[in-house]
Amino acid sequence: MNAAWIALWLLAGAWLAALDAFKPFQRPNPWWMFAAVVVGVWALRREAPVPRRGWALVGGLTALLAALILPAPFRDGFALAAAGAALHLIAAGRWRAVERVAMALAGLGIVWALQAALVPFFYHLAARYHDIGALTPLIYVLLEPFFHPMALSGGDLFIPRAAHVYQCATTWERLGLLPAMLIGGGGVAALLFARAGARRVLWFLLGLALYLPVRYAVMVGIEVSTASAVHYWDTLYLALSFLPFALIAQVAFPLAPAPGAEAAPSATARPRSPRAAAATALYALAGAALLVAGVAYHDPGARKQGRVLIDELHSDWEWTTEAFDTRWYGQRAGYNYYSMGQFLRYYYDVETLREPITPERLARCDVLFIKTPTSPFAPEEIDAIERFVRGGGGLLLIGDHTNVFGTSTYLNAIARRFGMRFRYDSTYDLASMALSLYRPPAVFRHPVVLHLPPYLFATSCSLTLPFFSEGSILGYGLKSMDADYSQVSYFPEDKASTHYRFGVFVQAGGVRCGRGRVLGYTDSTCFSNFFMFVPGKPELILGMLDWVNRSNRRRGVNGLLLVLGAVLLALALRRGGRAGLSGALALAVGATWGFLAATGACAALDRRGYPEPAPHSKVPVVAFEWEHSRFDLPIFSLTPVAERSLQTFYVWTQRLDLVPKLLPTLAEALHAGGPVVLVNPGRSFTLAELDSITYFVRQGGRLLVLDDPRNVESSTDQVLGVFNMRRDTVVVGPTPIRDRSGAIVGSSRWAGGVKGGEPLLFVKDSVAVAAEQTLERGRVTVFMNSFAFSDQVMGATGVSPDPIQQQIYALEFWLLRRLTAPDPDAVRLAAIAPPPAARGRR
């Protein structure tokens, strides 16, 4: 096996290129895997054992099933194993060399599958523990001769250079934990399979452990020399930093049997009996299933009445008590939880608390909601909260970045009672320093994010959790920078600094305590008025409250499942290790079936135990259709082009106590239970879709169509034609907008006309810019100046509007009121009143 360690190193590189721990949503790079397969096949072309046809068939079918069910990159190893088994079945007894190649493929696939089992453990561990300051003195000793003078303080190294002092924190990620686990796990499997002996395995692990600090010292030297920390997490640099160890292992730990040991399992090695192989497979199946269930099973608990108490006494930020109406604008109106509070009232019995927290008051609620505290809690309040949770209450804690306003300090006084801590940092996308985007995992999804679409964070802090806790959101590919108290809002001034932590961080996580539950969330801005109804935000706040609004019933069941699973898997390993190649295959087949069965069962139990929350009263939804419409909202990133962004118009619907909802398809929008808005339609409608729109309006639906005369790909006429309407003349240049009485109600840089229906508003030469058509019980309203409602005209959501913007806002409110009013003719364009004086706290 002359190049087997190089193949294992290439497999680790393939993992680094496929995982999102450091680079989320990176494009798959097949070259690492291709190189690993080529080198692995060459290295194992003679030593790879060949199983009996029956086991090849069973193993191949099992691997194929796993490859079809599991997501990438976890399925890739099973796909390799299935391909190897299929090739073996074709070549068996005819082409010996092809058989060896087939088994080499299968062997690489099995190693990949074993490495896949380590990846979730890495995410769990790395999200909770980053710093390993105890190792820093050793790094100091290694580096001091080369970077004298240097200092050691608080677990960090300080290395002065001519223009900068480098502060280097020793973390698991900088040490190279992920590639070390991948190479270590693959190496141990290869050594055991080669019957290299336990002593050689231990020496291998010791050698890997010693290599890590030496490697890290070299990496620190590169950081200081290049003023960059990219080499710690970039796939190529990170993989290359472990190539020396692979070359050392190639010499020091040859994959050959230890003296006196048997050779690697051969084709003729057979279990003691078919029953022994079946028993091994069953032990492995049960053990793997119980282990997975111990991790993936989430007790649905007992749902409570849903009485939510929001603490306002300790919070002078993100208020729920100040109405988000049509007269109040500015930053304070945006950084406000009024819309969230009103939305939650459709699902829960919500009250606000403006007095100290007492056991008597907590006894009348099910969930205590504490958000962004700006003043401390009294010791007796904290004691009451702890007793409340242990007795079955739910506690939701919402903080924000960098301990702004002291929020993390005040939250931690409560959180530490449950082993949690809000860190004083801010998080960003590691590669770009942009806002981070989270996509829930395909497997092992926590109930809190069970119904969550892709989710854009603003800027969160990170959360420290106990080992035995539930990471609801493990953000990946993140950069964490400590608070800078010299700056406004404590954001770090030097964004290019190399002093940062990176990798996987907890952005939301829960702890079960007694009969109750505590959940921490780290980005309060996401539920501010201007972000609250961007897709993902309503789903998350409902998911979090649904999780804490339950008392625990099956305490200790996960720990019991883990212990039983470990015992059974240990027995399977012992039996399989004695039974040759067939025993090893029985072990692999059983464990794979156990993993697949438990994963599927736990996911089904979660869907049944945590269904999507349903409102107890009708939500006044305004559905924004996105299948045919063309506009931007901050869903995957901030909207860079103000002319395409409709965020302010979208948010302003909330000022009329409406709930905007962006829906990805026309069918979903038409069935949302409220008016539907089409904006700059640019995709053709099918006849079936036009029929569904017609039926929607006939049954009493309200449709608002906003278009721009510059929309050259407009499909608006397809919709309007159904209602005997169409687009008309384009009016270029500034022109006033008048109502039917001739009064000027606004102005337009450019606008289009509309023919048909009842004209509502006019521009130059009596061209109707807005018109309405009724059809049986419903009606369609058209406004041919969507540009007026773009962020470029309306401004950002924190704007203090000028008179022209106030006129545009009045137009929006008028259109929306007509859309929702029983008698649209009773709705008038009212005069614009000046903004009120600044409001007080209450």
C-alpha cells in the first residue's frame, strides 16, 4: 500500500472542499475526490480483499440505498462503495485486476462513510468549544526563538512587528481539528483493517497529536509574515498543511500487519456460521439505530396553553408597546418589536410585563420572553425565573451582537444558571464579511428550524452551550470578532484584522432543565419591524416559541439510548472483528441500515410532534407573489440595487396592521387567504394560472398589480386581458398624479397608462395610471408606476420622510386600504400630516 496515506490525505481534502464548516455554499470540487480515487485504486490494487458475491450484492444494495437517501457529501462514499460492489459483481471470476480495482473503490467508499460519522461530532464539538488557551504556552516555546520579543497573556500570543501587534488565539479550528479528525479516523480504520495492531494505532494517534502544535506554530509564523489568516481555513492551504504528516505516516506507519498478526481479511475469511454474521449485523443495526436516536430524537413534550409574557421593564430597546402606524417614522420605529408582538397574538395569548418578575406573576404564564435587556435583573427575579423553568416553564432569551447596550451582560446573569452564555462578539460570513446566510441541514434538523427556509442573519453574537444541549442553529462558515468598545455599537473597527475566530458557532440553542426549557437566540435585529416578515423570520420566532411552550416528559431517554447503543455497537465490533471480511461487511451493512432507519424514524417523529404552528385567529395576510414578479427583498443577502428593492413598500403594509408574506409560487399566493400583489410581472402565465387568477377574483379575491412602463419583459397584459384591461401609453418625464377630482396627490418621474376598468388616478393628458375592475365578488387594481414604490424613491425603512416621500406613502396606504376595504369608494387620499414629535419610551 505504497500510497495509501496519500489517498487518505486526498480524501480529507475532498471533505474540506465539500463541507460548509469554513466555506458555506461553495461549489463542489470533484478533483480532490478524483485524485483520491486514482491514488487509492493504485495503492490498493493488490492488497484489497475480495468478498464473496453474496456479501458484495448485499453490501452494494445497502450502499446504493444510502447513496439515494443521504444528502451530499455524506452520500458520496456510499456511491463509491455501491459502484465498487457493482463492478465486482460484473468482473467476479473473470477479470481479477478489475475485481481488485472494484474493491479499492469500495474500500475508499467505506473509509469516506466512516469519516462521515465523525463530521456531526465535529460540528457539535466545534460549535461549543473554540479556545484551547492551555496549549498556547507550548506554541510560545516553539515560536519565541523566531519572533523575539513576544508575549503570552490570557491564552493568546502577542507578536509585535514593525507596523502591527498580532494577537493570535489558539483555537481548535486554527489547530486543524477538522482535517485531523478526518485523517485520524480514516487512518485508524485503515490500520485496524490491515491488522497493524493496537500499539501501532496508538503511536499513530500520538504522532498526529504531536504534529498539530508544530503545524500550528508554523501557521502562526505564516500569519505574522503575510498579515493574513486565510491559510487557516482555505481548503487548499488547509489541506496542504497536512501533507507533511501524510508523507511521514507513509514511512512511519505502513499499512501492513503487525509482527505475528494475521494478514488483512481475505476472500476466504468466513464467519463461524451464517447465524454469527446475522447476529453481528443485528447488533450493529440496533447499536447504530440507538446511537442515532440518542442524538436525533427530540422529546415533543406536553404542549402548554401558550400564555406568553414579554418583559418590557428591563428593556429599553426593541419595544413591543409602541404602535407601528402611518404617522411614526425613523430609526426607533424600525428597531421595534411591535409587528412581532401583534403577529404572535394570532398564535398565543400575549401580555407585556412592566413590573418586577415574581413567582406569582410567572405562575400565570407558560413562556417568559426576555429580549435585549438594558438594565439588570434583581437576584430574586433570577431565582424566580430558575424555579419557573425547573417547574416546567419556558424561557426565551434574545440577545444581540457585541454586548450592545449591555444586553449580553444582563442576559448572562440568567443564562449562566442553565449553562449558557451570550458571547461579546459579532459574526459575519467568513470569506466575504457580509451578512451570514443559514440553511437548515437536510438531516438532524432541530425542531426549532423544522419549517425554516433559508435564513439571513443581520449580525449576531454567538452562544456558548453545555456539551449535552441542543444546538438549534449551528451557523457555519462564520467569522467571530470580539467587541470593540471604542466604536459605536461596539462593532470592530479593523475588519481586516487577523485576530478572529472562525468556523461553526451556535446562533440559537436550547437547554432542557427539569421539566422546562430554555432557548437562547443571538440576533434581535431579525425580528425588528423592518425585518420581521422577510421569509424565515416568522417561521423562526414561531418555531422557537413552539419549542419552549412545552414541558419535558421523557427526561433522560436520550442518554439511555446513547448508552445502550454504545454497548450494542461495541458487541457488534467485537463479533465482527473476529469473523474476517464477512464479519466486517455484516457490521457495515447492519450499521448503515440502523443509521438510515433511525434517521428516518426520528425525522418522522419530529414532523409529527412539531407540526407547523397554526393560528387561533385569522391572520390578515397580504401575499406577495414571487414566481412571476420581479423585485428584491433581503432574503439571501441585502438588496444592493435600490431600484429593484421593494423592502420599504413591503414593510409599510405592517403600518396598516397587515402581515406581508412572500410566497414562491402563484398557487401558494392565491391560497394564502388574503389579497395578492404582483410586482413587475416578467414571466409568462400559463392558461391554467390565468384561470386560477380569474377564479380567485370571482370568489371575492383582491388582486393588486404594480408594473413599470420600462418593464420590457412584462407579462402584465396576460393578466389584465382576462379582465378586459391592458397597458397603455408610456409617459416620460416628471408629471403630477391627480385623483378623479383633479387634485394633485403625488408626482411621478415616469409612469405608464392602463386602459379599461374604472380610472382612479391620472397623469399627463388624462392618462389613467391607476384603474380598477370588478368581477363578481372580487376586484383587480392596477398601478402603472411601481418605480414610485421602490426603495430608491421611498427610502430605507429607517427614513424620516420628506414631503415627496410622504405623498408616496399615502399612495401606498390608499391602494392597500382600497384593496382590503369592503367599500373601496369610501377610502380617500387624505392630506399628509407632519410627523409627530419624538415619542417617549412608553
